[in-house]
Amino acid sequence: MIFKKYIYSFLVVSIIFCQNSGQEYRRTGIHNGNLVKTIFGNWGVVGQPGYLGPRGAWINENNGYIGDVSLLVGAEVTAPNQNGDPITFHSVVVCPIDRPFLGPKEQSTSGVPWGFEPVSGYMNESQEFIAMSTIPSSWPSSWPDKDYSWNGKWNGFFGQDVQNIQQESFYVMDDNNDEEFNFSQNNQWGVEFKPDPNNLNLNGLGLEVKVRGMQWGQFLAQDCIFWLYEITNKSSTDYNKVVFGELVGTYVGVTGTDDSAQEYNDDWSFFDVNENITYTGDFDNDCTSNPNWVGDVGMVGYAFLESPGNPYDGIDNDGDALGFGAAPIFEESDFDEVLIENGSSIVTIDSDFDRNILLMNEPNGATVSLNSQGNNIEIILGETILVEGNIIDNNGDLVVNPNAYDGIDNDLDGLIDENYYLHYRQRKVDQDGNVLFDILNPRYFINYLSGEGLNNPMIDENRFDGIDNDGDWDSTYDDLGTDGLANTNDSGEGNGFPDAGEPNFDETDPDESDQIGLSSFDYFVPADNFPHSDDEAIWDRMTPGFFDVPSSISNGLPLSGEDGDFIFTSGYFPLKAGQTERFSIALVYGENQSDLLSNKKTVQSIYDQDYRFPPPPSKPTLHAVPGDEKVTLYWDRVAEEEMDPVLKEFDFQGYKIYKATDSNFNDVRNITNANGVIEGYSPIAQYDLKDDIGGYFYPSQELFESSQGYTFFLGDSTGLVHQFIDTDVQNGRTYYYAVVAYDNGDPESMFPSENSKLISILNSGDILLDKNTAFATPSSAAAGYNLDENINISHFGPATGNLSIEIIDETQLSGHEYEVTFFDTSMDSIDNDLDNEIDEIDDEYVPMTSFYNVLNLNEKNERIALSDTFYYNLENTNILPDYFFLENPNGFEISANDYEVDFENGRVRLNSIDNELSGTDLFARYLYYPVYKSPYIKGSPWVSETDDAQVFDGVSITFNNDWDISYIEQESYWVSSLDENYIFSLGLQDVNSIVAQKMPNNYVISFDENLGLSYSLDLSAFPDAVESNVATNFKVFDLTNNVNVPYLFLDYGRAGKIDGNDIIYFYEKDINDNYHFSWNISFFDNGLQNPIKDYTYGDSLFLSVSKPFSSRDTLYFQTNLPEVNFEKSINELSDVRVVPNPYVAATKFESPLPPGVTSGRGERKIEFQNLPSDATVKIFTSRGQHIRTLSHSGNIHSGTISWDLKTKENLDIAYGVYFYIVESLSGIKKGKIGIIK
């Protein structure tokens, strides 16, 4: 009988180009998505290069906890030497790192590093950063491992542009530069191993590693960072014994590269076998010898979360098979010796790990030859005894049989490397034989002889087998197609089956991996006792089953501190050609060991949920506008419009605004839990939805205990705003801002989450911002600055409302002309009244405002380059379809048949691959809507929060819309030759079962003989009405639509003429030519001297009704540009001042040293304020020696120039008195400055 494991593969057609790798592609990045902040390099190292940023820092960027963390991958290889003799050797691929070593570095004789190096194409190579989800400029124009549809999108762990992870990094490296065993002269064995004989350019082991860093800002997860390694065998060689590991250089107390404090000499490290975590602390909990350290000393842990899986050994390595089907469980007798004799059945394994059952029919004494896993085996029936993974005596020590680690099924039962200690009685001991952990925890396995366990999908689960092994894929939420995004109509979306790329399936589901777990821990002292260039020595240190304990540790507690480092690993496992395995750790921090382990539980929970930690709402895009003693903030509404991808509900609740003078916001990090541990930040303002959710979040007891008494304030139902003016500022001082969106959480399972606050200050002083963060330095405008804030608006249309233009951001004013139009309920393609009918087939014929648009009437000209049929993203979206043109460089228009435009998303592409226009420069001319179909009109009944409108080009529109269609009495009147007129009133009255509608029209009733006919209809309800089509001396005319209005006349007096108590009912057509009753007008003669009125030619009654904006309305306006008024600048020249003056040693306006920079004075700054925009400032000593000239940038929005107190030779000035002269077309201003030591 033959048992087959069927592996289903799904082919994705894409264009993959060969990517190079090497030192020239090295880039760095900084993770700071929560309290953990670290530099890292795309050659596999975390915490380096130390001079470029924080080194595994926690809370404060100068509080570093690690020297280096880097990847190790080892494999056993057999290859012939120069004599043709097979040599079995071990290659361990390391990362090029800056640390002490035992012996030389792993490099060639010419100094070229051997190890992992970054692969090209996975970052924007024109800049210096690793690709980060929060820095779109760091992304490549296209991703080498994805098709063109990913261009311009984030290559996320959860799919195309899916950013559930608040900060995610991504890079790829390979070992192609590790040529140690590829050329005979490079190694002691004289082997010349080529991992792929068909590709002689492939070196090393042919390994490619995709690396992701992931952080969440939610307070329960703010103390950790995840690192995921996805390692693929790109060669044609099957490796049967592979081990992954991490080299950890401990260094609690490090800042930058300054080792003078020697804080590395008092660290201690240990591990917790129950929690699968190693951790490091500072023995005396004192890092004050490092003058840059701030606050208390905590601990750092390295939590082992996801290990490589072994989907071929027939064993449930990770213990998750319970509940997925019947399967046997290991018993102690399963590790007993087995005699193979006549009648025995054995299992062989072929190269594809398929099992074959063989019955031994020969008599005892016969020799049977067979092959399993490529090995020739001879069995003498009745004599051969087989055993694997049993306990043996090794000089008095009970150890597991070494054949439990050789990757071979030694006892021919179909199970590979069953291990008594790992799979039955999980027992770990130190090097002295002391038992650290001993628990009976047997694993499930497959009995290939009986077939039991073959149908359990979680014994040998695989993330690339095309099977939803754990059955958690849900078609309701997860059937999103291969891009993992809803409503894109891509391949597989909505087909009812799981596809590669969809959530909770294969690659995106960590549970679908049969993980091996942590298998060894090697601690060494001193830190340079690591043989970087000795592959065999490193391989020995990575042997599974060995857990070393430092001599400085007793009963799990440190006796002293020392300079020790360690390696932890997972293995062995096979890595066949084309196979991918994953390895995941989390750097997790805590104030002490208890806090550390508490935070590790959160880390484990995130992993157990497949990293689907419920994210906060999407980040709003924040703009900060510095002004004179104020900063204006404004942001968009994107956070309010998206569903939580994990909870599958709209859970947005509000915004918080944070402000600090520290880029890490540590000066507002001041909210503690019940244990006094600081967990949260104080906002300067908070705005939330007007609903029944508010006050303090009230969690379940379990959730409250997990937060250790910390909770979350949800707001006071204030309503939402999208603008904020901060006036608590000082000119010249830099402030950092963040606007974070937060959700409402779930009292039973999840605390509310809010966005991260990412601001990175590089050692160069440059500042990197996320979309929801900003910094601003308030300043007065240049002298003479003038802006006409009166914006004229032209209105064409019937609406009785009005609007005004509010200037929000003077720096973004365009001076362009704009057109404002509207959608209304009669034509907006929406079922506004929810009766399943839309627009022209609907009976909601009264046009009520639903959306507004703003069209920029100034033509946009843009140079573009189209390639094949790939979309090119224009600078703007919502293009006006009737106004888009492509021209060649000579100005000739290109036929629209050659290209297609996605007007809504602002994309254009050629229609065919072989189009001659591909690769040439083209010019696009178009008009676009900076605001399109926005419902955010104040007072709108269609959306709940409408207090402000969208900001565009520096302005927003304030609407005063007449939402209620009503009679305007003060604008309704008689035009008559009579001395007095009937009193009248306009109202509504249903006629029979016909509901009267408020029509937004103005009317005039004109009088003359035989002007009109009353309308013919069933008048049974109105016995006093005139007969059908009886002539009247008046008619009703709709002034808004220029049409006559049929009417029903209830005539209580003279026939066909208006008298007191008469009523006219208007009977109007809708857009479908159906008639409806609308207004009725009643006449009264109360108090009139003459109750009989004879109206005749020239007499009219005008009736006015309020009208909301509709598709019939168009408004135009043009913004003004700021300018410099020369006369005003002359008058304001006297306002020029120097701040501070005198300058005493330092000032609070100055920024501290950038993170990682440990020496130097740092920034010194004096500001010249209120300057003209063309000003030049010349500075002299008291002796008249010219030392510096400063020139204004010409920016009229700022009248400030900063002086760094250096001379033109870049030397620091001495203390004393200095003189300055301000020169400008506006005049000259002189003054002096005092510098006090």
C-alpha cells in the first residue's frame, strides 16, 4: 500500500527578473512604531550600525539594550573534494556584523564578507532607507516578487497594500556572496559545491531570506517588535539537516558606538523553558555610567514564537492536532527496540516523502535489501533490531540517541527523528545534568501501518500545500482574492474557495506550520568567544537538545554580571529545493522580569491570532501650519470610513491630539497602571463621535487584569472635528504633533487601539514623519506680509443657501479658480430612502442635497512616462472625464484609442504592450476635482458628523444650506394696483391619499381674464371646487423651472376668481412626468375694508420658498495669493528682533543631540524674527570684524532666520557682545546681541 501526501500548487503568472545582491545594496531603517526603537540593516542585523540610530532601545532612544542580533542558518552538505571523495561538511551562513570574534571574520582573503547580503529591487535604491510601510518614498517602483498590480502598493505581510500592522519593514537578502564552499581554494575540504548545477552563478547554499519587522502601538503591545524570517531554498539541492538560529550580543546600557562606559560588563542572561524566552538584564540595575541614559533600567527578552515546520516527519511537533481528527499519541513503548522478522511490516520513504508499506514475506535469516530516503538498507530477518530516539547511557548521563537528529527514519516506522525528550517526555537539562524542565507531554503522530492519523490535517500541516489545514478560512470575510483586498475583483475573489494570498490560508496563516520549537541555547563568556569564521564550531553550538546555563546563574537568579552573549536555535529539519520555512522572534521589554513575562503573554497572543492583532483605524493624514504664536493642524477623514479587518465592523470612535517638545512624546507619557508602570500618554485634545459610547472603557475582569489596572478614556461625545489651532506655543520653539484615530474596543476581548506616533530624528538631524505626525516651529510672517481674505463667490442657480470660504493653510493657497457643484437625491445614483429604487425610477422626486464637488478650473499639466500596459499614477485623482488629453513632446494630441484612463483613481495606461509610445515622455493635460462627491455638508441628514468640510488647496467651504424646504414669508408679496390685498398663507395639505410634497420652487400667480384652467381630476373630496377645466382669471407659474403649474382651485366665492377662504392646490410634474400635489395657498379677507378684490392684468402674487443646493446650482470662486506689501514692510522693519537676547549658555528652543550621537555640544540657536523676505543679516564682533552673513530664504510665510552661533569658518563664537545689520529693500535695521557664557 502506498500513502501519498498530495501537495496542491497554485500558479501565479508574474514577470520575475534576476536580482543581484551585495554590499552595494545595504540600507538601514529605524523601527519606532511603539516604545521599542531600533536601527537595523538589511544584511540581517538588528541594533547596528550603532552610529545611525537607537540600538534596541526602549522608551528613550538613547536607552539601548542590545549590541547586535543577527540570523544564523546552517545546513549539512555532502559534496566531492578534488579527489572525488564525498565529504560531509557544515555551512553556517552568518551576517556581516560589527562585534568581537574568536578568530577572524567570515570573509575571503581579499576581505569580502561571506554571509547574507541584501538583494536589489526591494527598496527605492535612490535613497538610504529600507522599505517601510510608513515611508512610501522608500518603496521601489515595482516589487521583484510581485506582478505589476502591486506597483505603488505596500508589499505587506497580509497582502497588497494591507497595513494592519502599524509599522512594517520588508527586505530580502541571500547568501550568494558566501563563496566559502563554492570554490575549492576557499575551504579546508577542497570541495567545490554548487547548489544548482544548472545555474553555476548561484553560490552559497542558494538561500533567500525575506525579513519583516512588525510593530503595533496599542498599549498592550507597545513593548515589543516582531521579526519574521522566511527562508527559501532557491537551489536544486535538498538539504536534509538544516538549523536556524539567532546570535544575540547583549548590551544593556548602550548608546551609539561609545563603549567608554563599559556598560556591557554587568549583564546577565537566562531562559525560561516554559515560556520559550531568553532574557537579559543589568545586574546592578544601574546604567548611570552612561551619561546619556534616562530613567530606570528594564529588561529585554527574545521570545521564540515561530520555528521552522517539519511537514514530512509524521509527528505533530507543535501539539495542535487535538480536535482535528483521530490520531495515536506517543507512549513510552513506542521508543522500545523492534525486532524485524518474518511477518513484520515496515515503512520506506521515497524522495517526495511518500510512504510505502512493505510486508516481510521471506523466512527469518533471509537478507532483505531496500531503499528509504535514498539510503540502501539491508535487514536480516529475525536478527535486525531497529530503534530511534530512545534514551541511552552516555558515560553515566541519560541522553537521547543521536539518531534522533539525523533526519532519517532509522526504525522504518515512517516517522522521521522521533525523540523521547521532545515528543514524549519533554525534558531539558543544563551541561551539568541538572534537570531544568521535566514534563510528560506526548505528541500525536501518524501510524502509517494502521493508517490512523492520516486524515488529521494538523499533524504535518504545511503553509504551501494549498489546504486550509486548520479550517479557519471563512468565505464570509476571507474570500478576497489573491491580493487579500476586498472589492478589487482580482483572481479568486468571491469564488467560494481559499486562494493563495487570502487571509487565514497557507502563507498568511502561521498556524498552518508544524513547528519544531526552540531546540538549543548556547551561552558564552566573554562576548568575543564566537568563532565567526569556523562553520563546524558554530554548527556544534547549534546542536538540538543542548541548553547551556551560565555559571553566573544559580536557581535561575544572577550571582553577578558579565559580558556574555548567546545563541538560540531551532532544528533540525529538511529544506528541500524550492521549499520555504519561517522563523519568528519578538524582542520584548519590561520593567522587571514579571513585567517582561506579562508582556510576553501579549506577544504570544498576537502570534496565536496569526498576527491579526486588531489594528486601530487607518491613520489620518496630518498637516501642521506654523503661524505667529500658533500652529494650525488639519487632517482627513480616512480613519472614519474603513472597517476593522479583524473584527469585521466599523469601530472608529474618535481622535486624540498629542503635542510634545520631545519627538518620542515622552514628556506627555505620564498615565500609569495600578502598579505605577507608565502605559499611556496625555492628549491636549480629544474629539469623539456623538453616540452612546464614552467615558472610561470598562473591560472584563480578565482583560482588566491583563492591563494591570490601566484603562482607556473613550471621550465625552463631543463630536468630530478635523481642524485644531494650538495657541499655547512660542515662536522659535519646535513642537511635535500626532493626531491618532482610535476605536471603541470590545469589553470582552480587546482594549481600544489607537494609531502610533512615529517621528524619527536621524543622526544627521533630518526628521522622518509618518502620515499622522508633524512638527512645526511657529514664526511670524515676513515683514509686509499681506493676504486678502475676502473671497468673492458667484452663484448661479435657485438655492437660497450660501457658502463661505475659510482659509486654513495660507501656505497651500493656489490662486486658482474653482467650480462648486452638487449631487442631489434625484440624480446621485443612491437609494436615499432605502426603497430599492434609484433616481429616475424613484418617487423621491424632491431634489435634496446629497454631495458636493469642487473642480479646479486651472488646467493641470504633467509629464508622464507610460510603460507597456502598466498603470501610471497621476498626481491627482477624480479626473474630469471630458477634459483629459495626452500629447507628445511636440504638442501633438495622441488618440484616445491608444490609451485608457481610470478617471476615479487618477491612472492612465497604454492599450497594448507593443505600443510605440511605451517608454517615451508624454504630457497629460487635465482638470480634476480636489473634492469629489463629499457628503460632509454642515447639517446633512445623510452623515452623522458634519461640523466641518474637507480642506483642499489651503481652504475649506462652510455651507449654510437650507435643508428644510419652507415658505419664506418675508420674501413673498403682492404686486397690485389695489390699496389692500387678501392675506395669504402657503402650506401643505395631503389630497385624498396623495401625500403633498414640498417643492423647492418660487412661484408667481398672475391675473388677467381667462388666463388659466383648473385641473380636471376626481373632485369628490372637494365639493366646492370649480368644475373641471373651468376658466379662471389667474394662472400659476413656476419661476424656478420656467413652467406653468397645473392647479386645483377650491372656489368658495365668485366663479373663477379669488375670494376670501378660497384655496389653490398646486399640482406639479416630477422628473418622470408624474403629477404630485405640492403647495397650497389660502386667501383670507379678515379685517379688509373691502372683502371683494378684483385683480386684473398686471396684478401678481410672488411666493418664495427656501431651496437646498442641488444639481441645478453652480458656484465659482477664486482664492487670493499672499504677497508682500512694500509700504507695510518698511513700517514693520522696526519690529525686527533677536530671540533670545541675551543668549545665556543654552535655550529651551534648541533641540537635543540626535539619537545615538553621544558627543558634541548639540544645536545652538539664535533667531532673527520679523525680517523682510529679502533680508540679509550681517554679524560683526565688537571690534567690527565680520564673522557671518545670513540670508533669508525668500519664504514670505516666515520672517525668521536662525543663527547657529558659528562663524563663516564654522567655528564656535566666544561669549561677548556682537552687532548685526539687517539689509533689505525695505531699509536697514541695526542692533546688538549679548552672548553670556
